[in-house]
Amino acid sequence: MVQVSDYISSSAEGLYKFLFINGTILVILSMFYPLQQKNEIDRLRIDYNKDVELLNFEISKLEKNIKILRSNSASNIKEVDSLKAVNTVSTLKKAQKIVLDYNKALDSIIVLKKEFDISSIKRKSDKKKIDLLLLQADKFGNYSFYFLTLGGVFFFIGLIGWARATLVLDKIKREELRKLKEE
């Protein structure tokens, strides 16, 4: 004979399926989403480190150019002063060319300095982004444990309940078939 508890158990089959499916989703998300986030953070770190190395290279290049400009500036000033003292058209043109070359070198250093400053600002922003993602990953890591636990509980309750409800439904169907055969 089929009891009332069997009917209740069989009618809850949809609920058990829901628990099983959502438990499975929670378990999968709690395992794979943090890994995906960590991979993203690692990729950003690699990009950041590469950019910092490039920035350091640009800094050394800028410092080298500044040293060259400083060492040349004293000799250029002496040469320009000596050329102006002669005061001929060709010497004045030569002095102007030296001043023009010096100004071009100075302008290129100023442009490099601006590019360095812009890159430095971008790297600071990237560093803040990585720090924020690390903080979020740590928080989600804590939540991930809870989601894994809750998903595991839902999974097993849903699986056991669904299996039990299926057995009860099979029992009800067999009972109904038996009744139909008796009639």
C-alpha cells in the first residue's frame, strides 16, 4: 500500500532536482571561478612586470641621454663662445648649428621625460588594479569555501532526495499497474 509520505516524497521530486542542479552549479563555480580569477591576476602581473622592465629601460636610456647632454653642453658652450668671438658668417652659422643640435637633443630628452611620466602614471594605475583584484580574489576565496560547502550539501540532499523520489514514483506506478491488472 502507498502511504501519504510516499506521495509527498514523490511530489517533491522537482525540488530535489532543483537542489541537485543548483548544488552542482555552486560546486563548479566555487572551484573554477577562483582559478579563472587567479589566472587573470597572474596575466596582469606578467604584463605589469614587463611594463615595469620597459619603463626601467626607458629610465636608463633617459639618464644616459642626460649624461651625454651634460657632458656635451660644457664643450658646446665653449665652442659656441669661441665661434662667436671670431664673428664671421661661417662661424656664426656653425655656432647656430651647434645650438640647434643641442636644442634638438634637449627637446628629445624632454619628450622622453614626458613619455616616462605618462608610463609611470599608467603603471601606478595598473598596480592599483592588481591590488584591487587580489583583494577581491581573497574575498571571493572566502566565499568560495562557503559556496562549495553549501553546493555540496544541496548536491547530496538533492541527489538522495531525487533518487528516493524516483524509487517512490516507481513504487506508485507499480502499485497502480497492479491495481489495473486486478480490475
